[in-house]
Amino acid sequence: MALSKIRKVDSENRIFRDEWTEAYAFILPSSSSTRPVCLICSESVAVVKSGNIKRHFETRHKTFNENYPPGSAARTRKICELKGQYERATRVITQSLTAQQRAYECSLRVQWILGKHKKPFTDSGMVKECMEALADTLFEGKEGQQLKQKVRQIPLSSTTTTRRAELLSEDVQSQLDSAIQSAPCIVLAADESTDVSDNAQLLVYVRFYREETKTFVEDILGVTALKTHTRGEDIYLAIKEMLTQRRIDLKNVVSITTDGAPSMMGREKGAVSRLKEDNPELLSYHCIIHLSVLCSTLSEHHAEVMNTITKLVNFLRASSAHQHRLLREFLAEVDAPANDLLLHSNVRWLSKGKVLARFWKLRKEIKDFLAQQKNHKAHVFLHFLEEERNMDTLAFLVDITGHLNDLNLKLQGKDNSVCDLVAAVHAFQRKLDILKMDLEQDCTHFPSMKEIQEINVTAHSDFIQKLIENFKARFDGFPLGDQLMLFVRSPFFVKNVISFSKEAVHMYKWVYAQALQMELLDLQADVVLREQCESSDPVTFWLQTVPKAKFPVLSKVAVYTLTMFGSTYSCESAFSTLNIIKNKYRSQLTNDHVHGCLRIALTPFLPRFKRLAASAHANFSH
């Protein structure tokens, strides 16, 4: 029987046609003559054949023709952009790294890891000792000696790692600057705090949409030390200088979020007011987390009970180390639900509720402990705890601060859009109505109050009513309207198209109402997009599903809204990182080094280690 002839594709001499690049976004790399590569997803097909290439394009990238119509200038620009990205991604460094450059790259990577973990520059020497110990343990004989010798050649002195940190910070900052230049819109979040050396530090976070990765990027724009005053004028000049250094035009900044301090939001001399003089279309609003905290300010008897409990906790924990030891030993002896009390801190958003919840768990044990004390102050606090009215108020505060803490936790975290935060606040406003009704009936949502025999319903009901009024007063005037928020989260549920377009025009002056209305109606008539919207989150839907060429105005409104910061959480989190980096043991760090360490610890960008090592004049460790 004759053997069947085996087909060899390489021998068929198939030719890749240049027009396939424009039609199907494929190229034939010079390193391979038989496997064309898709510029969109970087996948390859097995055979240089128009049918294979066309099938891949039509099945994997259906929306490409809609976004970039064939023969259009936009398609040509996009193809050129994709080709440039592919060439940069596949460019190979032909010159192999020398042994010195490899050692240099190792020092870069060690400092990057130390910086990510917020460790001092001097810890690099300890890392070197660890590597030598590992080489001794894992390898024996000549192999171990060779590895130890290579480890010793890595430059990891404190001065060297300081320079490496500067180089890494500059590299990721240059990547940020490059990405910002191509961003369609930019938003800022600004906050000011004081470090361990009593230096006022202004920190500005930036958020923007990155077209290359179809994601939102959050990163530190800059940190500036305010050397003397922290007035609105000083903050304004610092922000302007920061934008100039990053080559950002203020007119490209869509919004700015602040903590609402007078120096930030003052009508005449506030930093934001001055920025609006340069960019009248700049949107500004108060951090939603700070607003929610301001709504829950205590008053009258509730504030008195809270202050007394705080003083009592400080008396037991902070007034005497001996008394604190006695308290912990007593709680251990009686097998209490917890082994210690918590100290209250005004800086921490969740502190008040946690302190009250812990105290409520230990209230009986605290009474017994105070009864054993002989000083007058202890008996005063004991008398306070024995009054039923005070315990009733304490139980209410434990429950209501628990609900407020639940809201606060939902508002915290990165990558939360302003729509998510406003939706959480609106949901809590409705919950307050339920809580008020429940308080007057079964106290289902107030478990601590169920343990109290006599409840002062009127006083607590008035407190919740004030909460309702405070939330309404502070959030009803929020720039983001209900229709616009509904559009971003679920555009197919927007029924009042006219009202939605008015909100969009009021928020973004560049919006053309008629075009926006027509595009929304076309979008709502698309059954395929409706199904995709139901099965994906708003960010994925607007960034990756909706064709921008077909719905340019709608897409722009959605991207601008999703880019906006809802709070200054990123700034607050960065200040916590700052306190770890610049602590009492590293209080002499310069402002430049503080900025560099912060950038390394928080940036989403990765350094280009190979490029840095290849371009450096590297030497072994001496």
C-alpha cells in the first residue's frame, strides 16, 4: 500500500499580503515566515492563508470594524499604533548583559522589593547576608563557593541602594508621565497632613483612563512639603507647580476631590477656588467618606456619654501602666470575652464604633474591676455606669455606630467609582428610615439595646432623625445626579432621557444634549449590548464592550464619570504608608527620598530592570 504524501506547509511558499494588515490587523514578523501574528491580541495562526486570518479576525475581534471602519483615517492610525506597540513589545536586546550588569540588575530588584515593603535602605546589607547564608546551606563545594562569590559582587551598600531607589523612582515616574500624556481625562484627589518631623506634606493622587490597557490607573502625582504655611494660596501654588512638572494642562483636569478643609474649599482664598479661576469647568466636591463622618456628629447627651466612655478607657489604659497590667490580669482571671480595651483615635474613621463595641462586651467586668479600686475617680466612673440612662445611651451608640461603620467600610477601598460610593450612601439613607421605625417597635437592628430594660425611644429616634436630615442636607446637592449615576451603572434603565441629558449638560459643559439623547436611544435598542451589560460590571461594559465609534458622546460621558475619585481614600492610605516610611527612626529622610520611597511603595507601574541595567555603567561590589 502506498504511503500518503505528508503535506508540508513550509514547502508551499505561501506569501503574506500587505493588505491583510489593513484589513485584518495581522503582520508577518521578520523572525518567522510562516506564522502571521494578530496585532490586537498577539496570537498567531498556523498558516499564511487569508481564510485562517479572516476567520480569526471575524470571530475574535467583531467590534474592531465598528470602532475603526475600513478605509477610515482612524483605522489607519490605530493600525500604526498597534504596529508600534508590537515592535516595542517584541524588541530584543541583542547585547547580552555582562556579569557586572547582572549584579547591577540584582541590586535594582532587591531595592524594589525592599521599597515595596517600605523597608529602610540599610536593610539591603541584611538581604545580602541572607543570600550568602542560603548559598552556604543549599549548595556545597565549588558550586556553593561560586554562588557566594556572585552574591558578594552584588552592590548592596546603603548608599548604593539609596541611588538605586532614586533611579527606580525616576523610571516609574517617567512611565506615569508618558501614560498621562495620552489620557483622555485626568482627575485629582488632594489632601494635606503632618509627618513625624512636623513637616506639612501635600499629597496629590491622579486617576486616568489608559487606552492601551483599557483600565483606570491610580498613582501618586506628587508629594510636596509646605515649609511654612498651609494656606489656600500655598496649596494652590504647590498643585500648580506639580502639574507643570508633570506637563499637565490644568484645563485637561476634569475634577478634584478634597477633604473639605477651608484651605482647600474656601470660597475666595481656597486652593480649589483659585484652580477654578484657571479652569472654570473644573468640578470639585467634598470627599464622600468625610461627608458621611460629618453627618454622624454626636450632640448633647450622646456626646457626653461618648466622651465619658473615652475618658474611662483612657483612665484604665493610659493613666497608669500598673493599672493597665492589673486590668488585663483581671480580665484574664474572670475569663472575659476580650483581654483588653481599645483606645480611641479621632484620626481613625472606624475607631469610635470599635471602642464602644469592645467596651460593651466588657461592661460587667469593668464594673467589677472599678468596684475593687479605692481611688475617687474609679468610683465616679462606676457611678456613671450604674445609671440606667447612661447604659441605655451607650447601647444605642454601640448599635448606631456599628451601622455607620458598615457604611464606612463600603466607602473605603481602591478602584471604587464615585457612582458606587454615592449608591452606598443613598442605600444607607433608606436604611435610616427603617432603623427609625425598628427602634420604635422591635429593635431588630439594635441587638445591644435589647439587653436594656428601659429604653428612651424618643431621644434616640430624634438622633436618627437628625442623621436623616444631615445626610439629606449634605448629599442632596452632590454634583453627580441620580439619572447620570443610573446611566453609568445601568444605561438601559434610564427612562427619562431628557432629565438625564440635562444632568449631563449641567455636569459637563462640552456635552451636546441632542446627540447624547439620540445615542442613548440607539444604545437601549441594541439587544446584544443589553445582554452584555447585564452580565458585566460598568467598567468592563463601558471600556471594553461599547463601541466608541458608534457611541462617542455616551462613551466619553461614562469614562469621565467613572474616572472621578469618590473620596480621598487613596491619599489617606498613602499617608499611612508615609508614616511607616518616615517614622521616628528615619525622621531625617529628605523630602525627595520620602517622595521616591512613596512612589516605589504605591505605584502600579513596574521598573524596566533590563533596560536600566543595560544602560548603566555597572561595577561589582568592592
